[in-house]
Amino acid sequence: MLAATDCHDLDDGPRTTKSGSERMCAVTRQVRPVEDLLRFVVAPDGEVLADLKRKLPGRGLWISAARETVAEAVRKGVFGRGFKRDVRVSPDLVAATEAMLVRAVVDALAVAGKARQVVTGFAKVEAALRGAEATALLHATDGGADGIRKLDAILRQNAGIGGEFPVFALLPSAQLDLALGRSNVIHAALRAGAAADTVVARCRGLIRFRDRSDRRTVAVSTVEVPGASGPETGIGAAGAPAEEPGASVARGDEASTTGVSRQRDV
């Protein structure tokens, strides 16, 4: 049964929420770090919208950053009770929020590209992995499985990289092209830098939003490579263990949710 919201669910504005602080989810009633939550505000026209950067003016209501939790908030009228006023909640709020998260990844990747912290093209990505220059790896969701396996194998064999290495497959090639201003981007490696760190953080945020409600679209966001401690983790389609090492890739693409996936050559 859903607990009633109260005035303590609302913050006093964006400047009162500092990095590393915690808030209570208005749906689950669990106190979590703000990184695991989404802040929602009411626009001047009365419409509820997500404040991904936590900077929009006005009091904010916090919801766990999961598709199913936001959907529950819409379904059970949490926003109206939480804001204690008449608000307009679009039936497409969940989809709109996810689209904003996708756009945030694209925008961050564009900034990283301009900062020369992105390498594209199979040969250049391979060289970055072999030279231990890469800090994360991105694959297009419509990329060929063979290329993903080859790069994953190179990553695992590279003893120069230690610890967990993020690997993502969240965007189709068309969106990677748009972000980087190039054509036919299938694989990309991130180099160390603040802009690249932002890409990784936003990719994890998108995975977190999709993961809890649709196991079909998500696998694992990290790959254990030589020099790391602890067991390797891998989740394949529908939450099953990955069948082969090359499958340990974080996924959350639109193609998989519709059951349609185009395979492209490397």
C-alpha cells in the first residue's frame, strides 16, 4: 500500500540539495543518495517534468530513478499529493523522462568528442584498448556481434588495464553519429577526462532507469579484466547469465524493447 506523501517529501529548492546528500523517494519511502533519485518540479504552466540536473527553480519532489517507480507515481497520483496543488501529469511522463536521459547521454558524448576524449573506428578503438588508453567502451546497439566479441576479447587480454572497465551498448549508430558528428560510428572508446567521466555517469543513470522494470533491455555495465579482484559478472537477455565472455555489455536500447534489432558490419 502506498504511503501518503507529506510536505517533507519536497525540497526547498535546487540550492538546498548538495552533492552526496540523501532524499526520500515519495513512492517507496526509502532514503537514498540523490544520485539514485530523480527530481521532479512543476513548470509555470503546471506540468510536472523531470529536472535531471537538479537546478530548476521551485520545490522538488524526489522519485527513485527507475522507470517502474516513476510509472507508479503517475498511476497513483503521487505528484498531486506531493506538491499539494493541481498539477498536470502527462501520461507520457515516463517515456519523456527516458528520452531526456537518452538525450543527456548524447549531449555528454558530444562534449567528450569535442574535448578529444573519444576515439572511434574499430582499428583506433582496438589500439586504444591495447595501449591502455581507454577508460570505457561504447558499442552501437545495432553493431555486429563479431566486432563486440573481438574488442571484448582484446579488453580481457590486456593486462595493462585493471579493475572494472565500463562497457555500454545503449545508443544506435545513428545517435552515436549525431553526438560525434561522424558517420557509421559502431564502436567508440573513451579516454580519461572529466567529459568522459560524465558520459559514463549518464550511461549508468540510463541503465539504472531502465534496468529495474525491463530485464530484456539491460545486461552488465562493467567487465572484469586482468588485474581486478572479485568474480566476473555478466547478465544477458532477460537477466540470464551471459553465455559467452563477449556478451558482458550493458544494454538498454530501443531496438531490443521492440524485438527488432539491426545488425551492422564492424
